[in-house]
Amino acid sequence: MGRPRRTSSLGEDIRGDTSAPGISTMSTSHAQATTPSASRSRRRALTKPRPASKSRARSFFTWYREISYRKTWINPLVAMVLVVGGYRLNPTPENPLHACMFLSYPEPPDPTSHAPTEKQYGKGMRDFLFVLFYTFFFSFTREFLMQEVLRPIAIWCGIVKKSKVSRFMEQTYTAIYFSVFGPFGLYVMSRTPIWYFNTTAFYEGYPHYTHTADFKAYYLLQAAYWSQQAIVLMLQLEKPRKDFKELVLHHIVTLSLIGLSYRFHFTWIGVSVFVTHDISDFFLATSKTLNYLDHPFTGPYFAFFILVWIYMRHYINLKVIWSILTEYETIGVWELNWVTQVYKCRIAQVITGALLGSLQAVNLFWLWLILKIAWRYAVTNIAQDERSDDEDEEEESSESVETEYVSPFTLPLKLLAKLVLIQYENSSPKPEIACEDGPEIKKKI
């Protein structure tokens, strides 16, 4: 029988696709940037005398590196400021930097589309600039909110372990993001014939060459968010967690679906998959946040999250996969024509089904882990964290070794003190005790 649960915590870290770390919460980069010895060496470099021609440049570089190590949101902010400043020199659509901040390829309204009176937007290479700029934007907002807003909140809430503070910041930021893009995705879907997950409409109007402004912005911003997540994850600056391979696979499949669906005009399927993951990710992130806070509502909320996860990630997504098997070929056009950009054919059906099937397999793996946590929490009452606690101890011990400054005189002084203590003990007289019964026996204490 398991030991009684003494807190409201689930006892384990909930697995899922919201576990990608931030730059500021990576143990390796954080230790390299903030160890006292490294910081002191950089500050000494600032005061080191140099020739006048090199002093200012090197001092500025050292100062900037010191600041950017501690404030990881500065570098993406500087990149965005440079782009905005370059655009302000010539704020017209002819400026190449215009594509970084605004949607490209505007077209007149299409009377045959689902929004016949709205301006449409096509697709092209300049959309990569939009995704790139907003990848920097999400890097800035993530790091700034985590360091300047969420870290003080975590400390105020009484979270003391460094690893738990880091994960609290990561999950709270993720919850903020999906609290915006979850409703945004539902709004975009509601303005199209695919509401509410009408799979037949996926194929009736294919191909979808153009989109309204809100649709295209939603799709490209999602691509920027997941690109930023994948870049940080692939840097591997921290110790991989047990589900690291599944997390990497999830991000690879997600980015492949985003890129291929956008290029080959299957974006209506993409929006449906986005919405199912965004809504379930919001409840996943908030469940983790409540778990780190040890909130008494953690258990009931976790149960509700499981229902949302099963409905969104399995029932709805399996419905989408089933439509690929049954409706993909029979509804709408069925041909491969590179000239007219119609790609609804057998090879596209196989690729789409394989990618969505891979995504479903990863989600099923995470569902098994989630149900395992729920079983232990509700039935066996075991509050043992088989992943997080061990990782926390390892992370904290490594941080203490890396960040603690040890003087070069510490070890000799300790050895000298030990030798003095031993010499004192050997030279001290040992008292003798006489036994009352029998001959006198000397005993050394």
C-alpha cells in the first residue's frame, strides 16, 4: 500500500508538448552566464587597461555580453529594433523589411471565397521573412515575461527550487500564449466552412490559394512560435528529459505539417489540427502550473484536463485522420498538376496521413504517461516523482557546484585545521577510570 499523499501535488511532472525550455531556464547556459567567477572575469576585463584605440570597443563588447547573459531577451529585442529602424527609413511596401512585419501578397476580394468582400492574401517566399521576424518576437516576449514578470511571481508564490521556478515560468508563459491563440484559432475557424471540424469542407473547396488577413496571420504566427520552440529545443543546452526524443519528434512533425500544408494548400486541415492542440495545450500548461504551486484544485483540474486532452487530441484528430482515409479522394478534385498547383493526389494523401498518424502516436504515448500519473494519484496515493524530483536534485546539485565560488585557500586551510585537531587529540592526556570490582583496569576514553 502506498504512503499517504501529504500535499495537493500530483507527485509527477505531467508530460506533453509544452516542455520545451526557455533560453533563460537552461541549466548549462544559465550557469555559464551567471557563475560569479565568470562574471568577475568579465568585469575585470572592463577595467583592464588597453590601448586607446581598442579600449572602447572591447569594453562595450564585454559590457554588452555581460548584460545579454543576464537578460536573455536583449538580443532578440536588438534584432527587432534594427529591423523596425530599417523599415522606418522607408516605410513603404517597396522596402524589403516591410515583409518582416506585415503580410505580403495582397490581392483583391475573391467573390468565390468564403469571405467574398474581404481582401485576400496569397503565398510566396517573402512569408519566410514574416515568420523569421516573429520568431525573434516570440523569443523576446518569452524571455522577457519569464525573467521580468513570472520569476518574481514564482518567488512570491513560495516556489524555492530553481528547477521548479524555471518550469513554473515555462508553463505559465505557455498558458499565456495558448490563452490567446486558442480563442484566436476558434475565431478563424468559425469564419470558414470547416466550423466545427467539418471534415467534408476540408476537400470541397480545395485548393485554397489565398486567405483572409486573420487566417494567414494566424497560420504564420503559429509557424513562428513553433519554429522558436524547435530552435531552442534543438540547441540541447540542458540535460534532455526522459521524453526528449518524443518531444523532438513532435516538433519535427509539427513543423513539417505546417510547412507542407501551407505550401500545398491544405491549410484548412492545418487550422483544425492547430485548434485541437492549442486548446489541450492550454489545459496541459495550466495543470502543470497548478501542480508546481501545490494548489488544492490540482486534482480536479487535472481530471478535467484529461477529458479535454482525450477529446481534442484523440477523438477530433482521429476524426481528421479518418476523413483522410475516406473523404480525401472522393470529395473535390483528385489530381496532381504542378502548373495549376493542385496537389490532391495519392502521394499527398499518404504523406498527410503518415504525418498526422505520427503525431497521433506521440500523443498516445503522452496519454499513457498522463493516465499513469492519474492512476498513481487517485488509486495508490503514491506521491513519488519518478522523473522531476531526481532531475531537480541533479540540477540543483550541479548548479551549486557550478555557481559556488571556492577560494584557492579553502582546501589548504581545511587540511591545516584538521592536522591541528589531530595533533591536539594525540597530545591530550587520556583520563583513567578505576573499576570498583576486581583489579584496577585502566581505560582510555
